[in-house]
Amino acid sequence: MLLLRVVLVSLLALLSLAAPALAEGPPYPGQVVHGFDYGSERVSRGDWKACQELCNGNGACRVWSIMSNEGKRDSVCYLKHSEGKFEPWATIDSGLRTAPLVKAGGAPDQGHGFSENDITSVGVDRDDWKTCEAACNLNGACKAWSLYSPPNHEQSYCWIKDAVGERKPLIYTDSGLKTQQTPIPDPGKQVKGKAFSGAVVIDRSLKAEDVQACKASCEGNRQCVAWTLFNPEKKSYPARCHGYAWAGEQVKFKRAVSAWREAPVLAEVAPPTGDEMLRWRSLEEVVAEFAPKITPRALTVAEKAEIAGLELAYLQGGSFDYFRKLDALARTGDKAAMKAMINILLETGFGYNRDWPADFPYKVRATQSFGERTPGATPLQRTTALALAMPWAVQYWQLHGGDPKAAMALTQCANSNQGRHYQYDCGFTLSYNGKSNAQALSQYAFGDTKTPPDIVLATHEPASSVEMEQYRFTVERARYETLVNTRRSGQKLLDLDANWLNKYAEAMGLTDSMNASIAQGEAIRMQMAAQDAERRRRDLQGSWDNLYRRHLSGAITPEDISSMEYIAATFEDEKLIWFSDNYGLTSDYALRRLCIVDTSTARCQNQTNRINKAAADAAALAAYVADHNAGVDAARRAGLQSSLNTVEVRTYNSNGIYTGTTTMSQTQAEIIGARPQ
């Protein structure tokens, strides 16, 4: 019994050694969880472990699937943020996350990001989320941050944000909220000869040495933490003012002046409460309410002293009350107050990372939602500010003459359609006297020239909201027709135009008719293509018949043979087989077609050998010709050199009497038969 047990154990050991180990495979072969995709990456074909590792390294991933379609060199790894039911799919293998959901020492919110609301981006060391958090904590406007760390990059990219947007699962992304407000280091201390490096949110031209204007630009922007004024070599040239949302180390720069911001960032005001529907107004209604109605009077000394403070407080993100107070001062026609009003409207209208304050009393209905006037449409607060800057600029120019800030506003309507833009009515038309033109106005606005252009401002009553909606409807409809005709002709649209077209058609109930029109255009093109193909086939058949008759008569030329080969390859039928047997192929195009047509004989291989031999012979001939030409060139160079050498030749008359000497080239001497002595 003991012997039998030993034999059995030995046999089992031998079998275990002989049997091959089972290959490890994916946890869920041939299965997939539909939906929940938030990221994808290419991996080596069938490398499910790489896909699993990618999932384990992304905090939001719960399930991974690797797709290996037939004929593709790589596989695609899909990451999914939620689990679900596994269902059969022949070309997909799947698995669950095997790593912990939170990596120790990692960012607060791993595998997620906050959408939109970006202030700027900062390059940081790879996966250095703490530097990203510190950049947000230092910036007074920052509320959240997201760190993007793409593969095969030495650094990560930190996006600081002025609002907490929608939280989404994102590949290679970690995020977090602001944890504290870090004090500004050395606030207001100006350093000469040094410049900040960092993320620029303000970039504008100023007069040379105008440190206060650069300082005010930064401190009027909630997102700015530091500034540098780059002065030019010549004071007649403009300086550049940079404001930074994140500032790194200071570097030497001879003519620069830098400082951290001094004025603290004001606390954000709360939006008004009450019935939201009552706050919605059209752009035209808001512009009409705040348009300048000048009642001239002289401001008191105390009122004049308020202007700069009100402007700065508003630009820092203060309450809308600052706007109302400045508006009241500007309506007196005071030059400084009107200029400050134009400035804050341009700052808001152009963006510069700001918007109307949260307690702005209205929400402006969209002018780009195809006629819809609903609270669900995207607000256009900034556009309203820009539209409002126009009447203020016109009033300023008429009362006080030219000014670069007013010119900056007027340039927005310099090329308008009779004083009207798609988004708003300018309320004036612009013309020029003498040599003045739109370029001169722009140069004056940007400080390139100091003399204001000679312009004529003709004001008109701005269009009402209904008239503007009708105008926009006409513009939108014309754009729709143009894009549909473009699609009908078979041309591809830019993504921006394609998205606009689909949204417009859906909003206007034109989707079915648009698709039918495009399909009709495609059918017409296909019919025309078929007719062209048939016409070409008939033409080629006629040419083939003529060439074949020449073949039978023995009058065929080499050019005819080349034409026959092309036609035979185009038809890809028995003509090609006949031609290869009678003349042999010379082109790769015809050879590829032949190998498709004839798969049962050695004809394809024979013709391949023939073409390869011809190519080898041609290469050998080319090498011979090149060697020959090189020899000829060398001989020519030698002859040229001999022609450049000069010799002294003795000359004689017809009687053989010596007459003297002359100088000529060695080649000339050889031609006349002169001999060396």
C-alpha cells in the first residue's frame, strides 16, 4: 500500500511538471459595461494589464474595458466612473479597479476636475498638487483648482479657478478647494530692476514710467496678485504692464519695476434675492436704463476726490453701488468721471477676467439663442457693458474731444453694419474727415499716436429689443441657409459651424427639413458621380477598342502600350490579364490590380518578379549614369583649371622671324600648337 501511494505521488508530480501553466487572462473576457466612459487611451494590442494599471492610477475609475478591433495595431482602453452589468462583446475585455480609491498623500479629490471658470494655468513639477493648492490660496479670486498631469510630460498643469464649477471625473486630473487665504508677501513694496515670472492675466500698453497706472490695473483686478512694468529704452515708446494671477521668482530686468499687490481683495457681494424672473431684461432695456443723460454741473472738490476710489473699488469686485455712485457723478458731464465710467465698462465688456458684480440688478437675456428669450439662455452681461460703453464714449467725445479710452470704445463699431452689430446697436455711425481712417482711430486708442483722428459721429435712436431680435433672426437665417448649402455641396463644416447649425435647426424645428435637404444634395451628387463614372467608362472602352485595333494591325507605339496598361488596370477585368500576358506590366498600380483579379495562377508573382527586375535594372543604370557623369564633371573641372593657367608664348611672322611674346591661357596655347621650350 505504501509503494502504491509513492507511485501515485510520483505520477502526479510528473504530470504537474509536464502540464503547461494556464495563461493569466482578463477578469471579464469578451464582456463590457456599457456607458460611464470618461477617458480613453491607446495601449499595446491586447495589453489588458496596462489598461488595468491606467484605471488604478486614476482616482475616478471603477471599471476598465479594452477594445481590440480586428485590423487595428493598437487597442483602446476605456475608463468608466461607475460599475454596471457586464454584457457580451466579442472584441472587448473588462475588469474592475483593484487599487485603493484614494492614494495616500495624494490630492484631496483624486481623479476629478472642476469644469470652466479658469483664471489661468501654471506649470508645476510633476504631480505637485501642493504647489497648485498654494497658488490658489494666494490668489484672492481663486475658489478651486485642478491639476492635469498628462502622460509622458515632465510637468503638470495647474488650473486655478474663480468659481467652483461642475465636478466631473477626468483622466489624469486631481482637484481641490481653496483651504485658506494666504497673505500677500511684502504688499506694495516696489522693486526696481526686477520682473516677475508667472501666469499673466493683464497685458497692456501704458506710458513709460507710469507705475501708478500699472499698479491700479493690477489692484483693480481680483485675480491679480503682482505686477511688473517693463519700461522701454526710449520714453517716447509705450511701456508694457503685466499683471500676474500667480507669480514666481523675480528675475533681473534692467528697466522693470515690480511689486506685489497692496490693496486687499474685497469680499464678494451676495447676489440679490427675490423673484429671479423679475431680474431678466433684454440687452437693449439695460442699455437704455444706464445710457448717459447729461445734466451739466461742476463737481465739488469732495466729489472729484471720490472718482478714483469708486473706480478702483468697483474694479476690485465691489458692490454695484459703486457703479451707481460713479454713474451719478459722470452724468454731470465731468471729464474725469465720464472717463472712469468708460474705463469700467470697457474692463467689464472686454472681460479681463471680470464680470458685473453679483448684485447687478438684472440678468441679460441672450441674443444668440435663435430668438429664444428665456431665463435658461446664456446671459450676456459683458456684452451689455460693451454696448453701454458706446453712448458714453460718444457723449465724452462730443463734450471733451478725443481720448484713447473713448476711442477704444468707438473702434468696436468702426466696421459695423450701419451702426449695428449682431449683438447690439451702437447708436451711432462713424465717418472720417481728411486723412483720418479706422486705422488712425485704432492707433490713437492703443497709444501709438497722440493726436486724435478727425471723426464725425452721427447718432441715431438705438433699435428696440424687438427690432434687434428681428435683425438677428435675419442674420441667423442667412447663416443657416449658407451652411445648409455648404453641406448640400458635400463640403465639410468647421466644428463650430456644424454645432451652431444643429442647434439652430433644433431650436427652430428645422432638423428634419435640413436633413432632407442635405440628403437630397448627397443623392444628386451620387447620381452625378455615377453618370460621370459611366461616361468615363464609355470613353475608356472606346480608347481601348482603338488601341486593340492598333495592336492587331501591328501599328501600336510605346505610348499606346502605356495607355493600354492604364485602361486595363482601371477596368480590373480580363483586359488586365490579357495585357499582362501580351506586354507585361510596368506599373505598381497595374500590378496591385492584377493580384486582386488573378489569385489562382502564378501570374501575379511572375509580373512582380518582372517589375522588380526592371526596377533593379533601372537602379543599376542610374548608378552607372551617375558614375559616368561624375567622371565627366571631373574632367570638365580639370579642363577648366588648365584654361585658367596662363603661359607666355613666343610669336613669329609668316617668314619665321621672331616678333616677341604674348600671354594666353594654357588651353589656347595647346589649341594653336605651341610647344614648351
